[in-house]
Amino acid sequence: MSTRPSQPPPSRSFADYEDQIAAHVAEAKAKLDEFKAKATDKGAEAEAATIDSLNAAKQNIDRKLQDLKATTDVNVSRAKADINADVASFKAAVNDAAAKYKTSSTRK
């Protein structure tokens, strides 16, 4: 009978990294939710598409963070760099979308 070797539990540094990424994503998600509420109140169709796109990006980050748990040690640094880049892009896109909406709503 062959048994698969079990994966070691995630290290504390991984848990710290996961907490750090979760905090960044939560901050951006809060801004996105605020943006979504304002856009919904105004009935803004174009903003709805932007929000859907940003939600998909957030889900992609969440998936990559889950996949990181199963990543081999050799690929962890590359995976973290990829996640960090995605988080930075996500936060920038959320801030940009919120700023554009704020600018366009003040013009009306």
C-alpha cells in the first residue's frame, strides 16, 4: 500500500504573507464596495462593467493565494511576486475607477 507524503503545514511566514495580502485586498475591496454602492444609486451601467471586472480580478487573486499553499518551495518566490503584482494592479484599478467615478459624478 502506498501512501502519499502529506504536505507540511504552512509556515508562519506564509501565514503572515497571507494576512498581509488579505489586508491589502480587503482595503481595496472596501473601496470597491463603496464605489459599487454609489454607482448602483446612480444607475451607472458603465461602472457596473468596471465593478464586475474588478471583482473578477479579486477572485483571481484569491485563487492564486489558495494555489500558493500547494506551490513547491522552488516556485514560491515567483508565485508571491505574481500575487504582489496582481494586488498592486487591483488596488490601482480600484482607486482609478473610484477617482473616475468621483470626477464624473461631480461634473453632473
